[in-house]
Amino acid sequence: MSFRVAVSDGTKIVPFQELSISLPAPLAYLHTSYFEIHDGQKDCLIGLGLLVWDHLDEESILEAHRRMLEASESNLTKRSPIQVQRLTASDFLILDGNSTAAVAKLSGWDDIPCEVIE
């Protein structure tokens, strides 16, 4: 598993092994447990393989995992879909939700709810 991270001259691949992070437990693949999704909005599901991370912060990833778990237990408000911007015909830069998307990827999800910002 690897993450594509934006750098000044394109993207670089960061193998999972370079991160010193281990989630306490993977989160179940059930978007409505973690995200507030409304019909009729510009929300869509985007494959995690199409995402480019702006940054990866291990502490923030663990905090995102905690918040998502609490949201799934109704102890915390669910978050909005992550915000992305199209980079190319098939790539999207994460503008907001880098850690949330990392949790999803580390949990083995195929896709994640996104709002595409033009």
C-alpha cells in the first residue's frame, strides 16, 4: 500500500512502510456511519487510488480515526465529505480531509465520499 503525496514538481509515492502508524482497528466500510451525506448535493464517491494527499501527518491520522469511530457510535457529529479538486482527468488533490482519507485507505476502503471543488 502506498500514498501519492503532492510535491512541488508533481507527486511522490510514499510507501505505507515509511509511516510509523498503525490504526487501533480498521473502520468498517459504511460511509453513512462517518459522513453526513445529503441527497442532491455535489457529493460523490471517488476511489482512493485516484486521490493525491496534500500531506500525511501520523498524529492527525490517529485523531481522525478516533473522531470517525466516535461519530459511528453517535458520540460525535459526522463530518462532511472530504473536499477535493481535480488535478487531471483522473486525479484529485485532497483539499480538506487528508487524515480522514488516510484512515479510509488504511482501513481497506475502495472509495470515500467527496465534494469536488471547482
